[in-house]
Amino acid sequence: MTPAAALRIEPRTTLHVSTWICHTASLLRMSNEELTRYLARAARENPLLDTRPPRAGGHPVVDAGRNLTAPDQSLYAHIFSQIGCVLSAPEDLRVAACFVSALEPSGWLGKSVDTIATDASVSVCHAKAILQVMQGFEPAGIFARNLAECLRLQLADRGQFDGVTETVLDNLQALLDGGVASLVAQTGLTRMQVETVLHRLRHCDPKPGTQFDYGAAPIRAPDVIVTRHADTWRIALNHPALPNVTLHQIGPDCPAEWRAMQDAASGLITAVERRNRMMLLVAREVIGHQIGYLERGLTGLRPLCRADVAAQLGVHASTVGRVAKGLLVQTPSGMQELARFFSRSLGKDHRAQMSRRRIQNRIRRLIDREDPANPLSDSAIAARLLNTGTRLSRRTVAKYRSTMGIQKMQDRTNS
């Protein structure tokens, strides 16, 4: 082989991800409480890190063992009032608080029991025992982990749960995939038995938490504070809720192992600073776009997706998604998740774009005002929306109503 043949230049594309990028990506998914615990673990492993928990005062965090309170009319206030009646041990109250922190606006649990047990530092068996107690709270179906469990809890509360119902609930996927005929074939039940159970299910509420005010009083401090001064809106991080982390300096003659620990600690601090800065940038971009939502509610909500925000900030949409997930915003009208400020547009004509949630809100208002003795069909709702300049098909109305968990009326079923 000649020297010329032995030498070959081949261009290759490789991706090198720095340590601080990995740190920042993982930290963006964390709430302030999760970040505090993460930094505490890192400080135990690295003596050059000094971390302190969030300062007391300012915007309060609910104590997991005492003083479980929330504003009236919220889902949380309703749950807290029942916790005090059945639980008293500090450890049980701490576990209950962890379950409430995982409660979604729908009334379902947003975390697994294993994760909640870890957060509360108790066994899974202990967590399951507390969950069983809390699943007996009102409204029935609260703290369910999935749709089948939500429906099961409601039917059991009404004394309508039996073996046939359990078989139907265990095979709900067959109903979703192929309808009643598929469910009958898979379970061996008669069509009349299946129809009887389905009639009961139609009277259940798949999202029992939505009957309460949405954003009133989460059980942890907000990440972002939005305030209004005259005609100016101010958007800032809730600094008292942020953990504080600093670096102990070492001399130039320290061993290499200490210098490595110093580099690791410095990289983590940089990642935390970038995480906080990115949270603020995303929050300001999102909320600044939705000032109308802050001022007028859903009628002022504009179409906005994560890709739009990412394009404005010059980052990837996944970065915006990591920040928005679970980030809490304190506004003059109450606490909300940043995700509530996003809404897909209806239609491709940007001159006539309207937020889907605005349309859903209009549908809900029409249904709330209908005559119970003569409920509006989906076609009638579509016609009324058309009169106000919004064109929707009957099927789209039915889909939106289903998404909002509004019970289907017989008249709409036949429309």
C-alpha cells in the first residue's frame, strides 16, 4: 500500500454536549422544590458546594405537616377541609400534602404512587393506604390514577359497581377501539348488559376536579410573579422561593481532586443560573404575548404555541416545553400554570385566528345557559357560533365538548 493510499481524509459530523448543557436541560424540568432537594444532594457529595433552602416569607409555601390551607372555592380548599377530618398524624399529613401537590385540575393524580412515596419519604404501602383514604373524599372520583379508576370510584360511591361493571371498565380500550360490538365480543357479556353499564357511565364525571375554580391556590410557592403597576406589567422570578447555592474557593496548591470538585461545583452553579434565566425569558415572552388574557380572561387569549416562543428566543421548542411544564405563575387574578397561556389556533387564516380555548369557552357558556328541558344539539351550537362569525362543524363541537368533559345529552347524540 502506497503512502498516498494509506492516508484518507473523511469528514464526519459529531455532536459534543458540554456538561453545563446537560445540567441545564435536566434542571429545566425541576420545580424549585425539586431543585432544592437536588442541590442538597449535590452539596452532600461535594464539600465545595454550599446550598441554602428558599427564604421564608414573601409568597408562602404550604407546610406539609401543618396549616393545610387554601383560598375558598378552590379544589385544594375543598380537599384540605376533608383531610383535617380523617388524618391527624404529622407523617400522614405530610403524605396527604404530597398527594395534593400531585393533583391535577381534572382531579386525577399527575404522579405515580411510587414517586409520591419517595417524595414523602415513606413506604409505598403507607402511601397506598393514605391514597385509599383520600379516594373516599368528595367529589367521588377524586385522586384517580386513570379514567377507569375515576369511573369505578364514582359508581362504587353510588352503589352501582358490580362484576359486570368491573369487566366493562377493565376492557374500556376495546370500547374505544371498536365500539360496543367489540366490547361485547371481547368480554362475552350481552349487549344489554354492556348498554346498561354504559348508561351508568354517561352519568359519571370523567374530570371531577373541574367543577371547582381552576387555578386558586396551588400548594407550593409560585415560580414567577406577575404584577401590574398603572399600565405596565412586571414579570419577575419569585426569588424567595429559589434555593441559594455558592462555591467555596480553594487555594492554587490544592490537590487535583479538589480542583475537579471545584470545576464540577462551578459548572452546576452556572447551570442553575442559566436555568433561572431561561425560566424568566420564557415566562416574559409567553406572558407578554398574552397580556389580553391577563386583562380580559379567555376572551383575550391569543393563539400561541411553544414553537412560536422558541423561534422568538432562538432556542429549541423542547426547551420551552421543559420550562412551561409545571411552572406556576402568580397573577393578579390568581395562580395558574404557564401552560395555560398556550392555546392552538383555529384555522389557517391568521387574520381570523382564534384560540381553541376561547371557542371551548363559548361552547361551555352556551351549554350553561341552555334550557335543561330542551338542550342544544351539537348542530344547534355550531349554528349559534356561526351567527357570531365562528365556523365549526357539528363533529368539532362534539369533540370540544368531550374534551371539556361536558356530558353528552341524548338530543346531541341523535343530532
